[in-house]
Amino acid sequence: MAWNHYPELCAEIVAKHKSHEKQTWESVRQELERVKCEENSLPTIKALAVRLGYGVQSLRVHFSDLCHEIATRRTEQQQASLLSRREQLLSEIREAALKLHTQGIFPSVNRVSEILLRPRNIGGNKVIVAELRKIREELGWKQLR
């Protein structure tokens, strides 16, 4: 009914709304670009959606490329972090095994595990157990079979 009585006014309202919507989505794009470039620990797309006040699907529809780039970089960051933590743990295990060795104590999985900075069960991890075997061989300990 308003369109019939005030077509020019309605057209202005629609144009203003479209302009506002375009500005809003542009500011969301800028924020996503900033996050992609500046943040060291990237949040999930879901966390970004909550932060920006939009749904995940809205972000994916309007900014599929940016969302994909952020998700890919986040996965890469997580993989790098995992590798870094693994290398740090292996370094701790090497130090613990050397410490036990200098005391004349066989560096078993349990003994090494007990003197780590954060004691934990390392016996279930095949990579770590294999690394510990390699360290024991380097130190001259014969393998128990």
C-alpha cells in the first residue's frame, strides 16, 4: 500500500537499505581480511561468525574464498603447532634418557615418563617409543626383547 501512495519515498528507503547493507558486508569483509592477515592463532569460522554477529552460513555464502583461506591457514597453524609440540616432547625425552643414563639407570619408558616436565604415559605412542629405542641404542643400551 505504501508503494502505491509514496513510490519515490519507498524507492529511497530501499536504496538506502541496500547501501547500508553493502557497507555492512564490506566492513565484515575488511574484518575477515584483517583477521586473516594479522592474527597469529586464527579462530574457527564459527568463532568469527559469533564475534561478528552473523551465522556461519552467511559468512560462507558472502565470503566463501576468505572463509576457505582462513580455515586452510588455521589447519596449517594447528599442524605446525602439533609438530612443534611433538619435537619439544622428543627433546624432553632425549634429555630425560640422558639424565637416567648418566646415573647408570636404564632409560625405560616408565622411568623416562616419570621425570618429564609434565609426567605422562608415553608408552602408547609408537613414534615416541621408537624414538626412545633409538636414543637407547645411541647410548649403548641393548634392547630387551
